[in-house]
Amino acid sequence: MPQLAHSVADLAALPAVRSCLDWFRRERAWVNEQHVKLCRIPAPTFFEQKRAEWMAERFRALGWETRLDRAGNLVASRPGRRDSVSVAVTAHLDTVLAPRLADEIKVTSDGRLLGPGVSDNGAGLAALLAIAAAWSAELPLEGTPLAPLLVANVGEEGEGNLSGMRYLCRPSNGARLRAFLVLDGPSTDRVTCRALASRRFDVTFTGPGGHSWSDYGIGNPVHALSRAVTLFTDQAPNGDGPRSSYNFGLIEGGSSINSIPSGARAKVDLRSESTDRIEQMAALLSSSVERALEAENGRSAGGRLTARVKEIGSRPGGGLSDDAPILECLRAVDAHLGIRSHLDCSSTDANIPLSLGLPAVSIGAGGQGGGAHTAAEWFQPDGRELGLRRILLAMSLLLAASDI
């Protein structure tokens, strides 16, 4: 660690690196402007293309070569270094909510950004552009064997199931990607080095449907689904054992108040720090659906229901050892910059490389934010420069390292 810290100090003292670090202060207005512009381009999961195309134009204007891969990821590399062994710095393009109109993304008089996606992950994407611009302006470490690769990837949120990162880490790419810095959200107080595993399911009950009076007594999918949710939540783990969570995040069914629905469905998110606990919760979900189906059909006078539990997403777990070189790198950078951070466990794009044994961490991009995944999301850029300096120094240290 002392040797690494000394290396960070030496690295930061290099004229080109020092100029890069100062660039973030000089050009903060430009970074804020790009942040607002990119957030005004809607990019809900599965519909990230327009934002990716806009980002590609910015990267090319800054002197980077770009390409869209088959998954829809935007990959930017230095001229002539496309096939080099790389350190990847990534940020996801997609958002849970998207602005319907550009003016839904607002800037307050004190510089705060308001609107869906401004923090998660407008902060990460703006950081990618800032790193690209500073690097092109000063050209630090251009002669290192490893090359920086900047990736704006698809499919991190919702039912995207980390599709962009899965494609990026496929075997043909994995051999040339030596480490991953995943930029997700704001702040500098965390280093996510353990991947929180999750599984997601679509639960569906179907039946003939009918009139609420004349057909009363036939199986009702909404009633069955409600019973299944109750059975599950009454028995699910609640604070005992490994930290876990469950969420019925979407429930739908029916067409009118006086019609017996012909279908009802729910989408469920299960998470845990323990793979065994997730399997237990998945089994409980299946048994709850079976019991609810049996109960509803048992009281039905006709028109029996059917049920289906379909897995629609699975995020693998994984983690780094406490002495992993990439963590030593982050600790050294944080010590140099005076950042106090803690290690945590979360579900991010880093799940995929971590599950494959590849060095990866997820960190914030600086500034402050809140209200993620809501219409009241906000981002305050004060302090963003510290996060950008952290990213650039960590990336540069990894590019110069031989043991990651």
C-alpha cells in the first residue's frame, strides 16, 4: 500500500496527468452542459440507441474512435488502439424513467439538475465524456501497453438483465479486458466490490373471465394473485440471516370494475447476499403460487385458473478478496485525494465481470444526488471534480499496473 500510494503521488505529479486533473476544474461548465444535454435524450431500457448515437458524436468530436457493438453498447477507444488489451471504464446508458419532453430535465438557479435519470446514470455518462475530453486534451500515458476503453453500455436497469455488460464480457472480449471501473450514480463514498445476486420473475394467473354478477363464482386471477403475494410475504425472510429483499414491483390485471379479469400478473425482484437464500425465496414464490392457485380453483364454481412462474432475469453474484490489486489501487487513490470510502455490496454492471473472476469495481462519479428511479431525481454537481480526478487516477494507475 505505501508503494502504491507513492506511485499515485508520482503519477499525479506528471505534467500531462496534472493538466488532466486541472482540466476538470477549468471545464466544469462544459461537463455540466453535456450532462444536461445527454439527460434530455430519453433512453429507457431497450431504447438506448438515440442516446448512444449522441454520445458517439461527442466522443468522435473529442478524437476517439467509436463503434456500436451487436448488443448496442457504444465503445470508444483511442485511435489505433481498438484491439489493444484494455482497462474498461463503463457507464450504463439506460434509465428506469425517461423524460417525455426535453424541458423535464431542469437546472435550478443553484446549478442543481432535476429530472429522471440525472443522477442514475447521467452522472456516470457525463463522467465518461469528461474523461474522454481531458484525455484528448493532454494525452497522458499514451505509450502504456494497456489502453483505455470507454463504454456506454445498454441494459443495466429493469429487465435489461445486464445484457450490455454480458456481451462486453463474452469470452472473445474478456481476454483483452484486464479490469473494469463501472461508473454508476454520484458520490465518492463507496467502492462496490461484492456483487449482490438477484433473480426476477413474472407471475401470471389466467382464466376465462366474465361478468362480475352473472358469472360470479368462477376463478378470479386477481384474487389468486393477491393470495399468492400474501402467502409469500407472510413467510419470506424478514431480517434473519443474510441480508435479503423482495419486491413485487408491478401488478396488473383486469379491464373494468364489473368484469372478472381473464388475467393478472406480477413482476417480482428477489435479492440476497446469499445464493442459497435466493434459491429458498424462489422456491417459496413457486409454492405460494401453487397454493394460491389450488385455493382459488377449490372455491371456484367453474372456469378453472392456470398459473405460470417465468424467470425474466438473473444477476450472478461474486466478489473480490480484500487484498485484490484493483482494491489496493482504489485505496491508494482515495488516500492521495483524501477520500473516505467504504466497501459495499450492490447490484450493478460489475456483477458480470465479478462473477467471471475479472477485476471490477463500481464507484460513483462525484457530486451528490438522490431520488433515483423516481420523477424527483436530482443531481448537485458541486464536488464533481473530486470524483473525476479519482476516476482518472484510478484508470491511469490500472493502465500502468502489471498485476491486475
